[in-house]
Amino acid sequence: MANVFLVGAGPGDPGMLTLRAKEIIETCDVMIYDYLANADFLKWCKPDCEILYVGKKGGDHTLPQDKINDLIVEKAKSGQTICRLKGGDPYVFGRGGEEGEELVEAGIDFEVVPGITAGVAAPAYAGIPVTHRDHTTSVCFITGHEDPTKSESGHNWAVYGQSTSTLVFYMGVGNLPMIAENLMKNGRAADTPVALVRWGTRCNQTSMVSTLENVAAEAEARKWKAPSIIIVGGVCALHDKLAWFEKKPLLGKGVVVTRAREQASGLVNTLRGLGACVHEFPTISVEHLDDYNEVETAILQLARYQWVVFTSVNGVKFFWEQLAAIGLDSRIFGGMEIAAIGPATADALRERGIIPDFVPDKYVAEHVVSGLLERGIQGSDVLIPRARVAREVLPEELKKAGCNVTVLPVYETKLVQASGEEIEEAMKSGAIRYVTFTSSSTVENFFELISPETLRCYPDVKIASIGPVTSKTVARFGFTPALEPEEYTIPGLVEALLADNK
Ligand code: SAH
């Protein structure tokens, strides 16, 4: 079996990586990667994976190609599994062919994992099908930046100029005037549509459509930069009609997500799906307690309670984990009444076979109490499995109603020891539009990592808070949330962001 893999990482959208590529990233011993449109994939590497960056950005070569080849061969000979990861497809202007030849010469077996090349993906995300029966019968991938050491150009401009092919240029921004000029000189009409797509498929994608005649001046005026794909041909005229990605309501909007990493994926994926540039900045982490004796005792005496009130998905998750640890399951609840403080917590219960007897209409502690009282909770024995530190409103109010309340910590949230530097840099560059807070502890910990004084330097950054309790904590630090949803849930928060961008 081969131990070297030349792998395509796709054009940048994290979803545009193949399953096979992911598998190799997750299992390789050595990762040798280029300047990628998205380096997020590296987080899938094994903890002990050796990660080597050999990329180049512009003219700045970290390692010349022959040294890269030597490195791959040397690492391969050690018998470890090597992932050689390249942007887009490894064999499309990626010098993967050269690396393959070196491996063959060294007698090393390898496999290729094709990737989605930018020349197809960037146009598709800009609403440009590279072929279309009304416009062209072929497509041609061309380098806009030939090997400068070559004595004669490999470009046959006469052929490009006279063909009706869609022409897709890689690495061409610097040579745009020359490209447009040569195509017109060789027969392409001056009004042929041309599109430029920068950072295709990523949340910061931008595009422009012009004509061969005007594109160089327009790109210059807009200070257009690499990395961009240049598309020439009638298909570019479809951009207006078919542009779907650039219509996303939050496209390019920088949103900071402060939720714990374990909980953030739903929000992160929704925001990404709406086009936002999500900056994951978990300020809290959800952790096991050191000792579960108290939980075990409570579980064994569960029959004492008439009500169990779950206040978070984590409360459910950690409670069931301990149930399983002592060999029990959902049957232990028997005929007991079970409440969930919000829809996500209710879903977590349903997943475990429990249909909650009570879910409030509004998702803050105060409403839970009045709803529970309507259901006749007064005077009952109530168990509340939850975080070690949490608001006391719910237990206090239930006590006032004559309940015998037991608060049972089943997990704790801790401050993540992270640096706020990256987020601060992003704020400085104007890349952040919103900071989202989904609980008071995310607010408190955020301001541990980024001081209120620092945040005050960026008045364009808006705070989006999930609900009134979180907003009150925000106010304690001297800020007023610009956004607070009507429904105090994650979907409600997303709605508020959308409404702010209408
Ligand atoms: N092997 C890569 C291409 C490498 S050459 C592939 O198959 O996509 C590098 C050039 O690819 C850049 O100069 C730019 O023209 C293009 N490119 C790569 N990613 C891009 C992206 N996300 N958006 C626009 N162009 C991109």
C-alpha cells in the first residue's frame, strides 16, 4: 500500500474537501502543506502529526520546489504516512505532477486524491457555469503566469483568440492587461464578457464582470488582487442571473461565536450557511466534574423526586453519561414529570427517549417558574441537574413556591485560557461585524480575554445577545447589545442577525 498521498484540498469552502482527503488528513503521520485557501483542515490532523508548511505566497518561497521534492522523498522513506496537501486539485497548476515524478524515480508508491479545482469552483460560486450549450462547447484552463525561466511562451494566443472556448486563467491578475490585449489582438471580440472571482467559495468571495476591452482598467481602478480566477467567455454574462452564493444574506459579515466549542457547531454551521465569516472564539469550555459521587447518589435515589428540571443540553448530556456509567438508562425516570427549559434541551431529551412534560413558551428562568406552577409543581420534590455555577432564579423561585429543591451540579464551565490577539487583529482590520453572546458566562469570560476598553475602540462592532439576562451582563461591562432576539434561542439570535441585514 502506498504511504504517500498527493491530496487536493479544494478551493477554500471547508465543505469542498473530498471524503477521501479528510480521511487521509485524519490519519497521516506527516502533513506537508502549501499556502491553502483554507488551513482549517489542519485541525483534523492527529495530535502527534508532524505538520510542515512549505507554501509560498506571492513571490515569497518558504522552500524551493526541489527542496520540497527532497523533503517528501525523505519523509516517505521513513515509512510514515505522508499527506502532501495542495490547494484545489494537486495536478492542476499545483506542480503535483513534478512531485509524482520524483516519487516514481525514488521508487516510492503514491496515490493521488483529486480536489475541486478553483477554476471550476470559483466560477460556479459566482454564478458562472464554465460550459453552457448556448455559449460554448469547451473550456480551457490556462496559466496566467508562465514559468519565467522558459525561453519561449507555451501560449498559443492565436488559438485562444480564435476559439470559442471558455478560458479560465489561474494566477493571472498581475498579467491581466497582457492577457486581455493578446486575446483581442488574436480575434476575441472586445465586448467578450470577462469575470474575476477573488477568494472563490470563501465567505470573503468577491467578483466583478467586465469586458475584454475594459477589464484591465476596471481591475486596476478597484485595486483587484490575487488569488483570483479570470474567466473569459459568453458564460460570464450568466453571472447576474445565476449568482447564488453572493446573494447570501450574511456574506462576508464577520461574526464572533463565543460559545463553548462543544456547543458551537449548530450556530457556526447555520451562520456559515448564510455566508458569514465565522470566527470561533470559545470563551468557555464545558468540563466534567472531578467527582461524581453526589450525582451517583442522586441517581440512585431518583425515586424521591416528582419533578426533574433540565436547564441545558449539557445538563442532559452529562446526566445521561452518569446514568450509563452505573448501568442505568431512561427507564429510571418512570412516571416522573420532566421539564426542559428550552427547545434545544427538549430535543436532547427526546433523543434519549423522553418526551418532556413541560417546555415553556419563553426561554428564561422566570417564565419556566410560572409555567411549572401552572402545571402544579408547588410542594414537590424537584431535582435540577445543571452546571456548577448558574443563575439561582429558578431554584429560588421554586423554593418560594414551597418546593423541596435539590440542585445537582453535573458539569462545570471553565474559562478558556486563550489569547484574544487574533480576534483583536480581526477587529482592527475591520473584519468583525458582530460578537455574539449566548450566556452570561460567555460575556464574562470574553471580557477577561478582551478588555472592555479594547472593545470600545471598535464602535462598529455590534454586540448580539441571546436574551435579557445575557444583555444585563453585557450592560455590567458598559455596553448595550445592538441586537436581542424576540425568542431567546439560537435560531432567534440568527433571525436577529438576519433582520439587521435586511
Ligand atoms: N491547484 C490549484 C491551483 C494552484 S495555482 C487548483 O486546482 O485550484 C494558484 C492559483 O489558483 C491562484 O493564483 C488563483 O488563480 C487560483 N485560486 C486558488 N484558489 C482560489 C480561490 N479560492 N479563488 C480564486 N482563485 C483561486
